[in-house]
Amino acid sequence: MKYLIAGLGNIGAEYDNTRHNIGFVVADALVNELTGSFKTERLASVANVKYRGKNLVVIKPTTYMNLSGKAIKYWLDKENIPLSNLLVILDDLALPTGTLRMKKKGGDAGHNGLTDIIMKLGTETFPRLRVGIGNDFPRGYQVDYVLGTWSKSETDILIPKVEAAVEMIQSFVHQGIDRTMNIYNNK
């Protein structure tokens, strides 16, 4: 059984440690935990790792956030992975910093990466792991906020939450989305 785990973010040093790149951070932590490494391939940095006998194709799209759907669609098709075995990891302004929520489906909630994925896949029905980044910014400064770097207090909250996100991904692969949502979404 094969899974596509897609951490969303933007490539380039200027985006390192920004709130919008939390998907990349979680993907890196997962691959590190499973002793894999990324290599640059078509439309993404890709790592092939195993967890409990299951193959995980972990990608960090190199298409930039707003075109994430192109990379995800390509790798789903290339690896012949069903939508139910896709997990997209992304930042979410509507959740307090460090809050983790897994969902089976949903709209884009104004997230341009999700908008593109939904458009390219032709459906809103695919699993996603939303990582809260809070919304502590003045009106009109959303872009500056999501592309801003983590504060010290946010980093202190986030470090253990990245580890919890890795656990959630492993649970999704091993136990399925329903059980994972029941265990982790209420923590």
C-alpha cells in the first residue's frame, strides 16, 4: 500500500522558517524520523520512506504554494496512489498556533495552495492535516503575516507540535483517518 504525503510551502531561503512553510517543516521531520532523505525530482523534492511496511512518497512541491496542485496531481498519477491515501499538510490561519486538525475533506478556506489542489484534483474530498499558525496580524497584513518568520514564543509552542504532527501522519498511515481524527483532533 502506498501513500502520498504532501507538505506545502514555498521553495527558497527567503521562505525558510516562515509560517506558510509549516508543511515543509512537518514533511522534513517525518522523513528525518523515518531516516530518509529528499532528492529533487519533477515538480517536487521527494523522499521514499517506509512506515510499518507501507510505502510513503513524501513530497515538498517546488511549484510554489499557489501551484501545489500541479505537483500533487503529477505524483498521485505517477505513483498510482488513490485520493484516500493522499495527506496534504498545510498552515491554517483559522486555528490557534500549534493546533493540529485532520480532516477528510473541505473547502479551501482562502488558502491558495488548497484552492489549486482542489482545482487540479477536481474534488474537495481528500485528507489534510491543518497546522494552526494563528491570526495575530492587523487587517490587511495577512500576506506579511503568513510569509513572516516565527517568533520565539511561537517556536516554543511549535516544536512539540511538529512531533505530534509526525505521530498523526504515522497514525493516518497505520490506523486510517477516522481513528486518527478520533485520537488526535480533540487533544
